[in-house]
Amino acid sequence: MKSSTLRELLRLLLSTHFSNRHIAQLTQLSKTTVRRYRSRINKSECCWGEVKQLDDPALFRLVSSSSGLKPDKRAPDWSHIHKLLQDKHQCRLQIWEEYRRINPDDAYCYSQFNKYYRDYRKTIDLCMRQHYEPGDVCFVDYAGKRLSFVDSATGQTQKVELFVGVLGYSQLIFCVEVKVGHQKVEIFHQHHRVAIHPRSHRKEDATTYPEHRPTQHQAYANQTRDYFINWAKEQSADVLAVVTAQFENLPEHSLKGVRACSKLQKLCRHYGVQRFMNACTCVTEIQSLTVSSVHSILQCHLDGQQITETSTQHKLPAHSNVRGASYYADHEGHLK
């Protein structure tokens, strides 16, 4: 049940004398559900004035504890659980069974395990809204374990890869609970207001306060062509030439150019500023202004060597079998 639905249900139960049938109609819940939550909230002996001040986790704990659940359940290490789920072929059911096997008496049931894990995920998964131009980028990945089908002609089982692609330009907005007024927009998380914005009336567009973003999101959002150009100017003219080349014939918002310049910054941090600038000097001399060339020069320690575009032709030793220009000339000195 959504927190907003639960909050409205408790308000009706604690502040009105409506019947279970009427409350079920107002909240679009079943009469059985309303009856069950009325019994739970009555056991808590709370009034609506106290309940409406609770945030969402406390609200769910209130109705859970009122239903007779033991408060001394053994909570797993959610950060460890989350790390395990990143591995291939891991699932929540398998991890829950391993957690429960330690001591079934004080373990959460599977539904509780999933609920508290989702609550933990909400504290670490912060979504950053990004803007993409139509057709600019497509996010692709393989959908986990390989699938199979039976060939109707041969009867043999064939393995296949399921490939998923999602376009970045979608105009979809994901947010927590929002209250929209004529002049302002208020953002709520767990029934507490966490941000407030002046309302923008521009259609099909969004406005964001950079200071409302997490630090890592702010750093990512600042990665633009102008940002990398300014960074390169602080290094050297050769670094600027390499960075500029990454956006050649590409729009300023190009994700390809941004990613290439991000790799250049990583090389600079890994190998040091001086070696990185020397490598950029090398690639400008040989006119190969690519990230892979810079990486190759640094990896092979060629940044300390002098690279020239032309090579020196040494004089060949005299030899009787070497034919000169006179061999091909006629008696009047003209070439045959």
C-alpha cells in the first residue's frame, strides 16, 4: 500500500465515524483491509494528531507493530545484501533463505525482507534527471541470463541473447510526492518537505536547482564542452588541441565527446599532469588527436621520447649491382 493511501486511511479511521464500507469506497480498498487496519490502529491507542506527524517509515512501523509483529527481529546487513545482489545468478529468495537458515525464529519473513530491502534501496539510489536531444543516445545492455527456444524444424534447443535498448530522450519525469501550486512546487519525501521551487510554466521543459542535487550529480552535470575546454586551457595548448578534437563535427552536448574528455581527465589523474601534457604534445606532433593515442603513449612510456614525423635517410653504400641514373640514359643523356 502506498504511504499516501495508508495516511488517508488512518485519517479516516481516527478522525471520523465513517463505517468500514464507506471508508473502503473513499480509499478504493476492500472492506476486509479497512477492518484489519482499524483493528491494528485501535491496538496502538494513538490519535490522529500524533499519527499525522509521523514520517512514512514510522507510519509503517506503527501499523506493523500493532499487528502483533515482534520488534526484536534480526535485521540483516543491508549493504552486504545489496552487494550480493549485484553478482550474476543471485536472487532475493536465495539470499533470504540463507539469512533465515541462521536462525528462523528471529528472521524476517520473505515479504518483510523485501520491504525493508526496498526501503534501504531508496536511501542509496538517487536518480539524476538528465536532458538528451532526440536520437542523441541509446542505452543498451544484455538482459541477464541467456534464453533458449526449440527449433520446430530440427527439434534442437537454440541459445539466444536478449538484447535491450532504451532511448535516452523520453520526456518522462520520475519524482517523489509533489504538491503543485500556482506559484511554487513542493517536493516531499516520507511526508517531509525536502525542496521547494518557483513554478515554471514552460511547456515540455524542466528547471533544476543545481544546489539541490547530490555532489556527485552536480559534478556529472557540469561535464560540458565548455567545462572541458576551460580545463584544457589550464594545462597547455596541446591539451586544448586534443580536447577540442573530441568535439570536432559533433554538437556541444555530444555524449561521445563528453565521455572521451572524461577519459582524458582520468589519464591525467592516473599518470600525472606533466606526463599527460607530454603525451598530448606527442599526439599533436604526429597528428593523431585521439584518446587511444594518448593512452598508448603513456602506457608505453613514450611521452619522454622525442617523436618526429619524418625519418632520416642514410646514404647507401656503394655496390656494383646498384644502377644509377646514367644506366637508364641514352647516348645523348636523355632517359630511356
